[in-house]
Amino acid sequence: MQAFHKVLQTIETAHKNGDRKLLFITGIGDSARGTGIIRQELPVYVDHPTVRDYVLGYKYENGKYLVRLRKNKTIE
């Protein structure tokens, strides 16, 4: 749950600052040893109702998640 809160905090802060893209570098992790939690769980995190309003989409490639954020209409 700590990882979820860190991801949520990062996304909220980026959105508030008007950022449109975030890069989460996760590496490949090691599922057998319980590492790579964000790599495994980020798709679940961005679909959570608390996060969904900020995220436009995401893509995983080569150990990285590129998360696209919605426009912050209060900044415009």
C-alpha cells in the first residue's frame, strides 16, 4: 500500500504542476523475490478511482512506464 500512496502523490503533484507526462522507471524486477511491485501494480494503481481522473493513459516498454496525464484545467 505504501507504493500506491507514493505513486498517487507523484501523479497528483505532477498534475497540479501542469505536467503532462511522467516516466516511472521500474526495471524488470524479480517476482520470485517480491521485488518489482510498481512494475506489477501500476496498471491497477492508474485504474483506481482516486487516480483515474488524472491519467489519460499509460504504456509499458523496456522497464519503463510512460504515464500521460490529463490537462489541469485550473492552470490554463
